[in-house]
Amino acid sequence: MGAHGAVQVEKRGPPKRTRYYTDRPFWLKRQLLLNDNNQAPTPSSHGAAAGSPLVVARNEHPISRAHISSNALKVLYRLRDAGFQAFLVGGAVRDLLLGLHPKDFDIATNAHPHEVKQLFRNCRLIGRRFHLAHVRFGYEIIEVATFRAAHTPIDEDNSVDEGGHRVLDERGRILRDNLYGTIEEDVWRRDFTANALYYNIEDFSVWDYVGGVQDARQRILRMIGDPETRYREDPVRMLRAVRFAAKLGFTIHADTAAPIPKLAWMLDGVPPARLFDEVNKIFLAGSAQAAFELLERLQLLEHLFPDLANALHDAPAGSGARELVRLGLQGTDERVREEKSVTPTFLFAVLMWPAIQRAFAKLARGNDGDPQQLLAACDQVTLRQQARVAIPKRFTLPLRELVGLQPRFERREGRRALRLLNHPRFRAAYDFLVLRAAAGEVDAELAKWWTDIQAASADERIAQVESIGPGPRTASDGPRRRRRRRRRRPPAAS
């Protein structure tokens, strides 16, 4: 065995017609661990001292292997049988401790990525900041990470450590870190105490170095280490604090929340593409309404959606702007809980609509405006929003159509109105119209008319639209088309 516990592989290989990741790897020599890091710590009843975790025995916690993914168990067992440490870590342990069903199962080990790849043919190494191993089982991916070092010497210029493994920018944010360590070091690299729990497959105990078990049971979200330093290392941790607190119903510890308002500006330096991923995680997890309130209270919203924050601030008391956002996020949460489909297109329409209306009012200058001005306002807001949160075109283009269809709902006379029912974005635009009516922005009777006509037969639909007389022309109808005059042919020569 090499310096890092490399696994020796016999030449004969696995038997034929055997699925590599379902049978015990008997062709792999079981290696005994020769370093002190692999010795189980002794249980303690008074929390974790420096380098000594609190070990919660199996009979003292509710985590059962019956609730762990069978594929995650296969990875844990194989790493253990090959002589490596293997722990289920992070949110999976936290959720299992709280009686919730984890979405993902992540594993931490002292095996290096290339050693993990030797053990699993269905493994792929990924990552630029941190090298990770993804072990694929059909549609399920088990992420395996090597223990990372906690603190390494930093040069005087605060940019590169002695080994060249860690690179920081001038604000202290980690740009690249690829230094491996031990479990005692790895725990200090995690963000919150409730996420720094390790489920040991060797004896089914939970290792707790930072008091995460107690914080999880008391539903307290506490940052590991100095909160301000940790936020400067990675400003996205402020958004993670909001997401976990809203999703789990945790209370953010006062020391963890205090630095957020004064450091919120650091989100302006985070790549917009990364913020798009974080925004989706925050608002599409079933706790969007609670997360929005936290973002406002901690002064983070103005750095994610500055136009929305300004529109809500300038909106008169009792306006429908804030109510529309509240109802839209509430509806998104209900769909997630009912396991219905949710799309970022509708979410961003809700979050950007107050800003679009504000921009449209400036363009219209008190007039009714026309659809082109509404679309121009949508384009302006979208362009500014892209500088903060990079929304892909596959979402902004349907959003633009959804916005552009809103004026067409106001014209119900004539068979032209029925053509709107066949528009590919009709359903999303109709749902948004209903939301606007619930917020008091448009007449509820208008939304009801479009609801009823969808249930009517073809003949009933025609009768309904023909019974409505032509209303006064508005700017939303667009310019009246002139009928082309027919050219007269010159008389034939006699």
C-alpha cells in the first residue's frame, strides 16, 4: 500500500457476468489502516474537545440504514472493505437526524479521487475548485469527496499558500483549493454545525466535532468558525444560511446573522451564473415565501434583484406589487409540496413583474401604452437583471412571451380572441393573469371569463365572443391596418 493507502488490484479481475458495483469486491485485497486517523475515537458524553469528536452511538440516534439509499450504502461498504474511512456526511445526516428524507447522499473518505476511481468502474472525476468523484447508478449519482485540509499557511500577499493549492482573491474569497487532509481538518471546512455531522458505516455511529447534533435538535443554524471570515471566503454562504433556515425552519444564530447586512455587497462580485443556481435552490425548494422575507430582512434582496427591491420600496401602500410577489411565491411553495412541476420561467416572471410594471409606466408616461412598450420594459429589466443573476435564454424568451400576452387578455370580442387559446404560452400566461387578479391588479371578472371559456364547447366559445360588442380601440390594439387599394389595369390597346 502506498503513502495514501492505494488499493492493490489483482490481475485476474472481476468474474464475468457480474455487475461490478453490486457484488463484494473479492478481487480487491482488504487493506488494514496503518495510521492513527482511522482509529475510532472513544465515546464522550461532554461534546467534542479539540480533535476529539462526540460519538453518538447507534442506540442514541434515529438514523437507520433502511432510510439510506442502497447505492450510497454500496459505496460506503466498498470503501470500508478496501480499507478506507467512509462516512455519510452533510445534509443527508442532518435530515435523517430530523426525520426528513434526504434529497442527496454525499460521502466523505480519506481515499483520494484516483483511488475511488480504481474501486468503481462507474466513477467519473469532476471539479475545478475541488476534485470530486461521481459514482453513477443509473439516474442516481453518489458524490464522494476526499477529506480536505482546514488551514494551510498563506503567503504574505494573501494570495497563494506555500504548496500552491489554495488561491484567494483580494477580498479573501477562495478561488481554488485542492489540498487534502484528515477528517479532523475536513470538519472545519464545512459551513454550519448542523451540516458537519459524519455517519460512520463501521459502527453506525454519528461523529460530531462542533456540536452539530445539539444545534440540529434545537433547530439552530450556527456558522463554524468566525462568521465574517467565512462569509468573506465565500459570500454565497450568506445565501446558504437563508436557504437552510427557510427550508428547515431553523433560527439563524445571532452571531451568524449579524455580519450579513454589512457584507451583503460582496454578492456583487459573485459570478451571475452561480447566483442563478443559488436562486433556484432558494426559491424552488418549497420555502420560497420564508426565504424571500429573510432576504429582505438581511438586506440581501437588493443585491440579487435590485430592480425588484426598488419597485417594492417605491410602491404605494396597498399596491398589488408586494401582494403579487407573496401570492406567487406561496403558489410555488404549494406546487413543490404537492410534487407538481415548477419552472424558473414563472418564478422569474413573479420576481421581475413589479420592476417591469415600473419601467412600463415610465415608458408609457401616463398613457395606456402598447404591447411593444411593455416588451421594451421587459427587455430593459431583463438586461439589468442579467448583470446580477444570469438567467438563461431558455427561460427569458418564454418569460418575454408570457409578459407580452398579458394585454391580449383584455380583448375578448371577435374570433381573434379565441386564437389566444391555441398559443403555446397560453397556459403560463393565463396562470399569471389569475395571479394578477388575485393580487388586485386586474379585474377578477376578466380572469373568470378566461377560466370559463376554456371549459366551454367550440360553439359556446364562438357565441360568447360574438355576443361581446367591439369595445373602444386602445393603444394595446396597435395601429389600424390600412386596406391596400387595388391598382387599376390600364385599358387594353385597341
